[in-house]
Amino acid sequence: MQVTTKAIILSSLKYGDTSLIVKAFTASDGLKSYLLKGVLASKKGKLKTAYFQPLMQLEIVANHRNKGTLESIREAKVNYHYQTLHSQIAKNAMTLFLAEMLSHSIHEEECNEDLFSYIEVMLQWLDTNDEIANFHLYFLIQLTRYLGIYPDTSNNQALYFDLLEGEFINSPSLNPMIENKNLDNFKTLLGIKFDVIHTIKLHKESRQNLLKSLVLYYELHLQGFRKPKSLAILNEVFN
């Protein structure tokens, strides 16, 4: 079936000498993987290699057979032109990290308009704003809403957050926990509005500790999740 849909590129992997295997989150059908034959060799084709950088926002015309095999893309064009996302060092590092997080978190081959809209809008905000040091923390916390693993905040005055149980507790358990200053920062990000995340001042060590806890939270709650390789690069850039 031929489909015209918006798509956000999550990853691209070289296949052979001239082809790419591209994983994309589509507005119409959720997660899809495509084989782009000869795209690396063609200079005049409708598909340009630059379109398939991490988190590019495209409109594609694709053939979806929905048989669990690699699909094909007939046409592609940029749906939103980034100004800074791939050119600024800090934003590029964050882009690579978030692309990996999304690639390891989203597995459903079905339409999820709310999740697609969330990612789309947040990336456009990242592209057009400069105070982004806490963006990835907020993005990952709010993303859990759409993945069905949002923390239980009913007891959010408690002294610990149990990462395995996903809830606040008053007594320490044997499970991995968020506590002390790390917990204060976590509570702040849970309760803040998106447009004021830049007002939170975190020391680099606090930011890295909270990010480490959030990645672990994803590992504990999402089957098949793998820690992103780009995490070390992100920490280095924001060190």
C-alpha cells in the first residue's frame, strides 16, 4: 500500500556499498524500517543521503507492505528545515543521543499521533532555542508519558524514588533509587512547565547523575532497551 506520511528519522545504517537501512517513526504507521537501494551512489535520485540524518523531519511517499520486512521509500522531502540542530556542537550531540534513546524505546508499528506530535514539536523547539542544557532531561521525563511508564507521583513528598517500582517511597529499598539532591532536581523537572526549563540551574555533575538515573529507569522499564553509545559524547560536550 502506498502511503504519504510525515516521518522522523531515528537511525540509518550503511548496507553494502551503496544502500542504507533507515529506521523511522512515521505519523501513519509508527516505527518502520526501510531499505534505500543505491541511495549512496545516486546524485540525481529523488532520495538524498542528507535527508536521513538523525531526527530529520520528512514527508515521505512509501510502500508499506506490513509483512515485517523492510519497506521502501519512493519519494522524500524535508518537512521542517532545521536551522541549528545538526550544525551546533551541543545540539548535534543531544540530537544523536535523543535519536538513540527514541530508537531503543519505540517498538510499536502502529499509529500514535500524540507521541509523534510530541517529538515533532519538541525537536522544533530545540532547533529554535539556545538555552538547552536541561532539555534532554525534561524530554525524557515527559516521553515516559507516551511510553506508558510515567512515574507515580502520588507520594512525591517522600524521601526516595524507587527506579524499579516507578514510585516515591519514604524508606530506602534494595532497588536502585534517586535520592538527596538528585531527587530534588528530579522533582523539580517533574513539576515544571516546558517553557521555563531554562530557569533550572543544575551543576554539570547533578545533570549527569540525573541523566544516568533516567537512562537506568528506561532500562528497567522497557524491554530490549540498550544504553545509548552516544551518552558519553553528550556528557563530554556538556562537561
